[in-house]
Amino acid sequence: MTYELHRLAPGSYDLLLNGSIIGSVVQEITPSGHKKGWSAELLDDSSPERRPSPFIAAEHPFQSLDAVTAWLGGAAIVESAYA
């Protein structure tokens, strides 16, 4: 499985698996504007057996974007997703 993150805006990415959008990766921001961790979330909250690896839940929290990409097996970050 090949994951890619396509940048939409600062702190926001489409999550693609084998070229299809399956979710998003976003940076959590507090109401006061402070940046927190990151979250990887599937668009479809399907049953656990239908989720792509390594997802065991529809959403997973992370401390950094590097941690997200590592968890996704070294997912590539594409800065200009739809150019």
C-alpha cells in the first residue's frame, strides 16, 4: 500500500491510498490559535476489518506530522497536489 499526503493548506492534507482519497490529515488548533498535535482520519468509518492498514480506528492522534508519515509507512508529502 502506498500512502501520499497532498497539501491543501497549511496544516491540512488529503490522505491518498494508491491514488484515491480515503481521508485527511489535519493539525489540531486550539480556540486560542495554538498549534497542537495532528490527526489522521478516514472519510469512511467502515467496520474494522474493512479499514486499510495501519488504521484500527477511523481516527488516530499524533504529536507531529513526521509521526503521521512514519506510521503510514513513510508516506510522501506532495506540496502541490492538484497542479
